[in-house]
Amino acid sequence: MSEIVVVGANHNTSPLEIRERLAFDNSKLDRYLLELKSLDGLEEVMILSTCNRVEVLYVSKTDIVDKVLEYLSCHSGIEQNELKRYLYIKRDIDAVRHVFRVASSLDSMVVGEPQILGQIKEAYKWSVEFYTSGATINRIMRRAFHAAKVVKTKTDISKGAISVAYAGFLKVKELMDVKGKNVLSIGNSEMNRLSCEHFSDHGAIIKAVANRTVENVLDLAEKYNAQAFGLDRLKDAFRDIDIVVTSTASNEPIIKPEFIPLDRRIVIVDLAVPQDTDRNVEKLDNVRVIHIDDLKNIVDQSLEYRKKQAELAERIIDDEIEAYKEYVKSLDYDEVIKEIRLRAERVRKLEIYKFKKIYKNRVDDELLEGIDKLTKSLLSKILHEPTMNIKGFLNHPEGDLYVELLRRLFDISKSKKDVRCFFSENN
């Protein structure tokens, strides 16, 4: 039986500098997924890499945790025994529960924040696109997204939640009056866009936006009447700037000491992992750098309000885990094939019985035996290709939907719910 495992580090188990080294460059995720998929014994894999967590969800025939740890050690450049101090390893139903909790934002730095669900959906789509997911991960994701939807619908856990972007804004407000201050946004993430909204709503001026592909932030520049820069002109973008919000996917620091004007005080909110700000920038007397881990205190202040809702959400997760177990049990593809063949065989035998009754005295036993063998052979040949196709559905993201449609066609389904396309519901 295959094993389901999550190996990961998050904001609770590891400091920023460890997560920076573990982080996967999402523009090269295909390479990382295929490298992991090539590990002997690994059947399916998915990578989630955000500012607050790095996780590898995989399915394997045997226990290959040591191989995955070795891969993460080589990837991060952190010695394996040192790395283990910061990692958690969850197996089978505990791994599934963890995925459900992460998708429902119960394991986030900001409990109830909505961004994580979108990030998981994006991570899952990568694994589907590069054929590294299969039946098990597909089913986990299908139920995880459903669990997140139920938690959102049946609790107020997101009510009063502050996003990481808003926490960054509040941290800056502790340091200065933002009204009339000039803001530079570097990157095109959702956190950049939310940050611009928060600062603009409180009287700051979005003076400049910058991105590696400048065309991707032209709409933001137009919205705030700001100047747009490519990263090759980042030094120019810093002119007359008081506040910087940066959240790119760069593997190397992009904010260098030589970019910083020395004639004014500057606050940099660095929400990137790895961080966008060169360590030497923090040594400048006129610069204050706020990192993502510096926001925990602000986030914790809003947590008390949602504790009771979180308890309710945990009970929902318990129910969803039981539903997941039943869901997996009901999707036994071999059982579907067996049931379809049994139904076809019953029809064949009934027709043979009718034939014998009608032609009882007109055909001999040898001919009847030949007809019996012929109909068996025909049935086997007719069902062979559909049977192979059903087995092929196993690793398709919509495979369970296809098999359920087959159940409905052959009237062997126990479910009466509408059959819906998973991806059309979760885009």
C-alpha cells in the first residue's frame, strides 16, 4: 500500500533564513518536481513554496523519507541533521489532515487569511501540468478544496483576519505617519497589490512600481498614476521614496545598498522569501527593514477574536477527514470494473438462457457450447478497451468524475449528487 507523506517547514518551526534557503523558485518548479519524481519509489509529488512555508507532499511505494531529506539538504545547502531540526514529517491520514488544515488557513501565520488557498491551487496545477500528481494527490486536493470551502462558509474564521500585507502596513504605521509619504512597490504579487491599496487608502502616494517584466505592472501604474520601472532601473525608482514594499520571486537580493538615497529615512517591508533586500542594506543608518517574521506580534493581536471559530473549523476538518476516508473507499476502480463485467455477464447468461429455451430441440449441445464460448469471447473483447481506459483514468485529475459518470451510465452509483468538473469549480 502506498504511503502519503508531507515533509515541510513553516513559520512556526523554522526562522526566515532557513525558509529562504529551502524555498523553491516557482519559475523552475517543473525541474524540481521532475527531480523529486525521479527518486526511486516515489509515485506522486507536489511542492508548495510560499513566504511562510515550504512543503513537499508525496506518495511512495516504500519509506523514502531519507531520500527526500537528502534532496532537500542538497537543494538548500543545509546539512541533513541540521535541517531535521526545522522540519515536520506527517504520514498518511495525519498528512491528509495537515493539507486540509493548510488549505483552510488554520495553519497560516494569519489564521483565516484567504491567500493560501490560491497558492495551494496554483501548486497543485503545476503538479498536474507536469504529470507529477496522480490518483492519491488528486483526491487529497479535491477534498482539501472542499474542506476549505466548508470552513469558509460555516465559520467566521476569516472575519477580523488581517493579511500579511495589512500587517506590514500596520508595522510601518508604528514607525511613521504614512500620509503623504511616497511608496515604491516592487513585484507583481497579490501582496504588492494589497499593500498599495492599504497605503493609498491611508493617504500615502504610490509613486512608483517596479517588476522584472514591467508590462505586468502597467495596470498598477495606471491605477495610481505611478511611474513603472523594470528591475534594471531599480536605482532610479528609489528617488524620493519613503516606503518600499517588495515581494518578488527572485532567488537573489535585488535591493542593493547603492540604490538607497542617504538623504532620507526609508522603511522597507520585505515580504519575499528568499528576501529581496541585501543584508548590507540593513546596516545603513537611515534604513529600517521589516521582514515577514517581524509581523507575528501584529498578527497575534487579531488571533484571539478567531479562536472559537478556529475550534469550530477543526471540528469541520475532523468531519471532512471521515468524508475523505469514505470517498476513497467508494472510488475503488477495480470494483467498478468488476461490477460492470458482472452486469454484462448477467445479461449474456440471460440471453443464452433465452436462446436455449427457444431453440431447445433444434441445436445440439456442441453448438450451444460453441455459442457460449463465442459470446464470452465477444464480451471480453468489447469490454477490454473500456476496462483499460478506466485504469488509465486513475492518474487523471478528473478521473474520479469519469468513473462516476460510468457508474451512472451502468446504474451502479450510490450517489445522487450532481457530477461536476473539479477544475471548473476550482479556478
